[in-house]
Amino acid sequence: MITHIVQLQFKDSISPDRVQEVCSHLVSLKDKCLHPTSQTPYIRSFRAGKQNSPEGINNGITHVFVMEFESEEDREYYLNKDPEHLSFVKGLGGVLEKVQVVDFTNGVF
């Protein structure tokens, strides 16, 4: 299982409605991204929310999305070929100040 974490900071000029629209679209990928062979959703789990840590070291990150993929192949398809994901990324032009993405396999150091 591969955990894929996407952290976003929206530009200050972006309206709250547009922020909500982007977040909702990203969350919808859980159901819209279909495996190329089975044509069924392949994102195994999806959690998301607005940053609320009291530590003050979020470095501007405001929204976090955590998804899990069964395999490296599924993650690679999502990142490089899935038309729903690629369309989402293409539509992000001009709304983000910062994006940070980290992936990990549990227990592998």
C-alpha cells in the first residue's frame, strides 16, 4: 500500500468558493478515477481536510489530502495517465501558492 499526501496552499486572492470547488473536485477523484482494466475505482482510501494544527509550523499549507493506492503501478497510472486526475491538475492554473506532495510505504525507511 502506498500513501500519497497532497498539501496545498491557495493564493490569497482566490475566493472561498473557488477553494471549495477545487477541494470538492479533488475529493471526487476517489470515485471518478477508474482502473484502466477493471473500470472500477482504484483509490483505496481518501481522507481530506483543512489544516488545524496549533503548532504553527504548517508553512502556509492550508489543505491536506491523503489517499492510498494498492500498488506502485496504480499510483503511477494516477499520476501520469488517469484522465480524471490529469484534467484536475490542468484546471489548477493560477489558484495555488504552494503544493507539496509526499508518498510513503508504511514501515519502509
